[in-house]
Amino acid sequence: MTRLLKILAFGLAATLGVAGAASAQDCPIKLGAILPVSGPMGQVGERIAETGAFAVEVMNEAGGIKGCDVEYVLRDTQGQSTVGVDAAKSLVDLEGVQALVGAVSSGVSLPVLTSVAVPSKVVQISCCSSSESFTALAEEGKTEGYWFRTYATNRSQSAMGALVASNQGYKKTAVIYVNTDFGVGLAKRFEQDLAKLGGTITSMVAYNENQQSYRAEVTAALAGDPDSLFLVAFPVDGATITREWLSLGGTGNLIVNNSLRSDDYFKAVGHQYLQDMIGYDSAQPRLPSVDSFNEMFQARFDGPPNGPGLHSVFDAVMVTLLAMEMSDELTGTNIRDNMRMVTSSDGTEVYPTVEGLMKAKELIAAGQPIRYVGATGALQFDANGDVQAPKMTWKLDGETNVETGYYTTEEVAALIARLDG
Amino acid sequence: MFLQHLVDGILSGAIIALGAIGLSFTMKILRFANFSHSELLTWGAYFAVVFFAMAGVFGNPFAAPIAPFSFGWPLLVALVFSAVSTSVLALVLHRLVYRRLSRTAGHMTMVFASFGVALLLRNFVLLIFGADPIYYSTALQFAIRLPGGIRVMPDQVFLLGLTVVIVIALHLFMTRSRTGISMRAVSENPDLARVSGVNTDTIIAWVWVIGASGAAIAGVLYGLTVQLRPELGFALILPLFAAAILGGTGSLYGAVIGGLVVGISENLSVMVIPSTYKPAVPFLLILAVLYFRPEGLFGERNT
């Protein structure tokens, strides 16, 4: 019996030892992704996941990382925090990833961050989570610097929503918002921002995701005869709510958050009913790097990168991969420390094309700082891992989604300062 | 606003009532809580999609609507088609699963089997039709304004009317026809019914057909006013059970009143509590009924 145990113990130690030694230069290098490819955000999430995979493809074409191909290990969160945490845990514990891309909803990203990424010292970078809770958490030092995002926070979204309402001259706005960390945070901020700009709120109605009908919520929001509706929702439930809202006599003056900038949503509701809708979204700065991403995307997917989170997920993957390239040993802590080195403002500018990435790797090998300028422009993470981005407003003209306004990063910052002041 | 919420409640209650009738009957006559019943609503709704796809060969079913409704006569045919198909599905399930189990297995086994069947049914919908929402027609129907500022959609009024017709028809069936009377006999005492010469197998088949048809019609009409998702029925399971338990299992009018009470209380609840707690209302109703009147409002106390 003891002999058997000894053999077992020896075997186990040998396996672990080999695995431990091999992990430093194991090929392929794995990058974890936790994204909602099914569930209420499945339509949006699938496109985001494909774009993330595309970024990995481009990097592999440029020779991969540290001479290895990169493997993109995707796990579905179904838009649920429990599923997301399990997926992240299995990626970290079983697949041994040192960096996680995701999730989309703040309500999923937050538990993943606090219960997986930070305790396991793994970098987490989100394309899409915009809740301000992360900023607060980072300020308290609870993220230990492992949290990054390539998407601007809620703060600018609610400010844009309020600005649109006030520019349109809406006086009485109803708010219907998704009952998640993201929706609640955004709606509450909107309430404050709109008051500063002179509008009034007739009602604030939260809704739970994945219900078949939202009649009761819509009827509650119709109280007080609002002249406009601020809708914070995702395409599938958003379509149900919008249809019931319009059917029951609600106004066509909609202000919608960026997740509803989706063809699925327009089609489900019907373009002809959405002509008075105005939306906002993060904009891509007017830079050649953005155009070149758009062209690459068009060539790969045979369509333009229209939809939430596509530009930002591409950059999230690229920045993480470059930070990996810069790390001597692939640990979450090293990657974390290098995230700002590959986006440093005094570095040499590099673009996310195959040639650009090859040049980036040469510079990294020479020990020089680089400045990644990608699909969302020149990223710059602040101390909390947040970025600022320009904003745009859009509407539907017939069936085409057209841009109606553009606000630079500075203009957005000035607007926020005015609202906070 | 109160009146509007009340009307909304009655309209959504009508769908719950239609679904709850079948659930209530199966609970009483087949003697187990059938968790797969709500999936029959989903299948009913998707069977109509199949029908429209086939009927589309002859032209768009929504092209010539009968004013003021959004649909034309093909919808009525679709209802029949879907009711028949769903009944066949229910009978197949009965034969493959429930009949076999009921011979040997206990009550809890049946309940868990129904859970399994529900999962299978839901995922088959996912497999065949995909997760994306489907619309019978994306044309939007606008509500008409009734006196008092109440807004209703004509389709929903049709739904309410159809529910009333079905309930009356079922009432006549249960009280006048020989099959209906036998059905009540089986629900009272299956052994006694059998020795009196009632063919219980036929009666049980009838229960499935009635339950599945009600579910199918509720599913199609629900799909008509909102959208079709694989979770359509699953999302209704609590309201359905609340309605069946509230009304008292086996009672036709109990299920109808139960459905209306659930629908109305869900809709009125948003006036007093935050709308995010609305899904908890059926839970509270189940708790309250089980506490104060376990046999349900119209149920008979088991002796």
C-alpha cells in the first residue's frame, strides 16, 4: 500500500514538474475569452467573439507571440454571472490562461474580476463593460491593477443621453432600463445629468431580462405622458419593449444606448417606426489606423464593422497580446505591468496590421516602448484601467444608420466636467 | 393608470388561463404536476411558424388582414394546425414517457420525468429554430383608444374573445357530452370509473388533446402579440402553476379565474412595488393559496 502511494506520489510530482517547467514556453500560447455568444446578448456577443478571434488571426499571421501561435479559447457566459465565473475559472485553472478578454455585461465582468481574475492574478480586459463600479473598485485598490477596459465608462454614456434629450428640446422623458449593474448605474446617472440640462424625468422603470412581455413596465412608463423615452436595453428584449411601447401609443422620440445600434433590433421593430430615434455610441477617432482596421474587417467578414464592441474588442485582444510579447515570463502580473508599456504616449506608434505588428515586435525585442494605435485610436489607460473615447450620435435614415454628430474626447470631457460641476 | 393596468392584466391573464386549463386538468386527472406543459405553449407557437412557412407558398398570411386585426383567416387555420400538431406531440410524449412511467413509478418520478421532457422539448426548439427571436409578422399593430384613455390592441381583444368561446365550449363538453362526463368520473375516482365501463385510456388521451390544444392556442396568440423565443413557455411556467393551484386543480372555471387573478395581480403590482419584483408575484400567490386554502379557490377538498 505504501509502495503504491509512493509510486502515485512520484508520478504526480513528475507530471506536475514537467507541466510546471513546460508552461513558460508552451506552444500554443492561450488567450482566454469569456463572452455571451448565446442568451439575451447572443446576437451582439457572437460578433464580438468573432472579431476577437480575428485579432488573434492577424497576430498569428504576423508570427504569433514569442514564436508561438496564439490559441483563442472562447467560453460562453450566456450573459449570466454564474456561468461567466465558472467559464473564467475553468480557463484559468484548467487551460492556464494568464489573460482574460471579457465579459460584455458589467454584471458578469464584475464577479469574474473579484472572484477569479484578482485572486488568481490574471489580467482581465473588457471590450464593453462600462459600469462605474469598476472605477470605484479600482480606486479602492481592490482590482490590484488587473482590470482594464477599452471602452469608455457609463459616465460619458449618460452625459451623451442627456445631451441628446436637451438638444432635441425634450421636456419630459421616461426611462426604461435593464435591471443590471450597467443599466441601473447608467439610468441613475442619466437622471442627475438630465436635471442639470433642464429636462425632467416622468418615470424610471427597471425591467428584468428575458421576459416574454413587458406590458406592465411599458404601461408604468407611459404614466405622466412623456414626450420622449430613454431606453437602456439590449437588442432582443429591447425590441419587445419598443414594440409594446409604440403599440400602446408611446412616442417615437426614442433615445437609445449604444447596444441597440444593431440591425437585428432595427429589423425586429421595423425601420419605419424608428425614424425619430436617436442613439449615441463610442466613436472611432478620425485616424488612419481606424480606417485600416475597417478595411481589414471588411475584407475578412465581407461587411463593415457596424455594431457595439467590435472595435474595442479588437484593441483589447491586440493590446493584451502585445503586452504578452513584452513580458519575459508569461504571468498575469507581468502582462499587467506591460499593458501601459505598449500604450505609452512617448513610444513609437504601431498599427494593428500584419506589417505593423511585425514592426512592433522588433521594437519590443529592442527594448523600446511602443504606442499601440488601433481600431479605437490611441488607447491610454488611466490609473484605474479606464479609457476615454470620442462619442457620436446616430439615427436611422430609411434603413441606413447615419452619423449625426461627432464629439471629440476633449468635448466629452468638457461636457462631463460641466455636468459634474 | 389603474384602469390600464387592470385591462392589461385581464388580457395577459387570458393567455395564462388558456394554458392553465390544460395544466389543471392533467394535474387532476393524470395526478402529477406536469412541468413540461409550458413547453407545449412554445411548440404550439412554433408549429404556427411552420404552418406560415408552408402557407407562404400560397401567399403572405398577413397580406389581407381582417380589420381591425393584424391577421387574416390563415391565422385561424394556423391555430387549428398548431392545436392538432401539439396534441399529436403530447400524445406521443404520453405514450413514450408518461404512460410507461405511470404504471410503475411514483408521483415524484413523474414530476422529474416531466422536468426532463421539458428540457428536451425546449432544446429541440433551440436546435430546430435557433435562439434568435422570430416574429409571425414584424408589422406593428397600434393600440386603439377606448373611453377612459385605455389603450388595447385589437389582437388582444380577439384573444380574450376566443378564450371566452373556448371556455364556454369546454363547459358544454364537460357537462353535456358523454366523454366529458366520463372525464369528470375518471378525475373523481379512476378505479370506480373503470369498473363502470369507462375506457380510461381514451379519456386520458382526451385530457392530453384538450390540454395541448389550449396550450397551442395560447402559445400562438402570445407569439402574435410579442415575439417567439425558445423560452416562451418556460417564462410562463410560474404564472401557469400559480393559476392552476389558485383555481384548484381540475376546475375549468378555477383555472380561468386563476389565470385572470395572476395576470391582474402581476400588472397591478407595478403600481406598488418596483417592476423588477413583478416576477415574484406568482410565487407569493402560490404561497398565499397553499397557506389559506390548499385545495384552491374552486377545488374540492380531498377526502
